Amino acid sequence: MPLLALDTSSDACSAAVMTDTTCFTAFELTPRAHTQLILPMVESVLKQANLELAQVDAIAFGRGPGAFTGVRIATGVAQGLALAANKLVLPISSLAALAQQAYQQLQAQKILVALDARMGEVYWGVFQVVAGQVQLQAEEQVLTPNAIELPKDVGWVAVGSGWSAYPELAERAAGLVTATCADWLPSAEFIAQLAWQDYQAGRAIPAEQAQPIYLRNKIAQTTQERLALKTR
């Protein structure tokens, strides 16, 4: 069951094809070059897997939260590819992808994900592994580091760029965290892993229903809305 996955929600740009036996990946740290790189990356991983787009079962993408423009690029590219090939899509949380990476690479069972959201805030998610699957606890949020309600227990793994961008958050969580990976960014490889679970559970949706997740509503205002606010 091959799946194609892509992500442009951060400064990293990535694509992956996951088959029954292997995951073929491409990952580059390329701020502001996502539009030029993502389609060649998709072609590259499909070629590595010896597949055509028509042969994948579904297309997964990082639906955010993350960089406003990057999340829109991933959604648009996934929709375009899916419509062209008549495939379903699987929107996957960029925060969950980081938690999945911590589970796979560090065997972490409890993960605190903080992505730098700029403007003095982080995208925040608390995850735990239940029956071998990463599950979100409560909801994803965008918060200032000091507004985050940290868990009371210990043994957490901290991942994501928010931990290095806001040292005060790391200081607050110092007694709870056993390991920190502050240089990690979302990757299509782990989006593919989560998408495989969602596909098996019947959560794939039609391409036209795919929506990005911004969390910060102010950024998602249209140009017309911003102009209207200025003229009031």
C-alpha cells in the first residue's frame, strides 16, 4: 500500500513514499524555496520507489500548524496531485509528526512538542503513545511560552524549534524533561507513518475537503479583511 507524503509547514521541505517494506524520503532545510523544490522532491521519491503517481493509494500532507505560506503550499500541492490522479488525501498534524519521530527514534512515550510560531508564541501539543500510536492529549494550541500549562509528572521528551527559540520554556520544563531535540522540524517521513494509520482507519478524505490548520486566526485573515480593518 504505497502512500505519498509531503510537508512544507516549516523551514524544511520534504517528501516521502511509504511502501509495505520501505520509506523513500527527501528532506532539505530550504527556507523560502518550497515552491521550487516540492514537486521535484515528489518526483524524486516516486522514482526511488519505482512508482508513478497513479500507483499510490493516497496523498498525505502536513496540514499545519506551521508557517502560513508553507501550510498553504502543502495543501495546494497535495490537492492538485490528488485531483490529477483521482486520489484521496490525508491531512496530518505537523506537531503529531514530530511526536511520531520522537516515538520512532527515541522510543519516547510522552512527548511535548513546541514549534516556533514567531510573534513570541509557540505551536504547542502534548502527546502520549497509546497501544503503539501517538495520540494528542487535549488540543493543539498557539500560546506564549509563559502561558503554557505544563504537565505535573516527569519523564517527558521535548521536541521542536520552540524549545530553542524560547529558553524560558525550556527552563520551566527542566524538571519534567529527560531529553530535548530542539533542532527537529516536521518531516514527510513521519507524516507518512501517521497517514498509513489514518488510511487503515478509513480517515482519508476527498481532495476538495482538505483544509490547512493555522491555529492563529489573525494570520489567516484575507487581504480584504485586513484592508477593511485599516479603513475603520
